[in-house]
Amino acid sequence: MRADTFAAGLSATSSLPLADANGVIIGGVGFGWPDAQVFNIQQTLRLDLIAHIAARALERSYVYEDERTHAQAREREGARLFQEACIPRTLPDIDGLQLAAAYVPASDAAMGGDWYDMFLSTVAPALSSATSLVTACNRPR
């Protein structure tokens, strides 16, 4: 550490912890001077004040980031609920047709588009192929 201090051209340094409102250490701050310093009470109080202000700012940034993360989660949940509310619970009963549907929302978007295709089928196994095709068509392009 001392070699780094001299290599940086510093003759005096001071390092202080950054503590949150509960006294938990959340970081640190370092100061450096090119000239030798006398750390009297005024300078020590000034450095403590700067460290305190920096700690409050860092703590607020953590709170902001946490609130932003929760807000994004609420938005995603609202979008999911809206999408599910718009999807019919049952398919229509149409004489002569067998219908199948699959819904796979986009996983990396708040809102996605929906595509619906209908395929005529004379045998039931063809429906599983149609379902796979509908699922593939529902992926974001």
C-alpha cells in the first residue's frame, strides 16, 4: 500500500469507512494529498462529514435500486395479468373442426404479440403438430 501511495505521488492519505444509518459498513472512501498533512480536529471532522454524506448517498442509491427493481416486477406482473385476462378460457365449438391452442408469452418482454392459426385436421395426431406450430409461431421474431 505504501509503495502504491508513493507511486501515485501522494505524501498523505486517509481512509474512512462508509456506514449506513444502522452502522453497518457498506463501503469505504479514501483521500490523498500530494503534500504532507496535519490531521487536526477540523480536518478530521471535515473528512468524517464527507464520508457521512457519501454513505447517505450510497445508501439512498441502494434504496432507489431496490424500489426500481420492485416496480419493474410489479409492472411485469401487471402485464402478465393483463395478457392472461385477454386470452379466452375456452375455444369456440365449431361443427366439423377440432381446435387446439397453446399460449407461450414472450419471456423477455413486458408485453408480447399473439398469433393464432387454425389448421384443418382429419386425424387427432395432426392436432399435436398444429399445437407445436402455433407455439413456434408465438415466439418473438
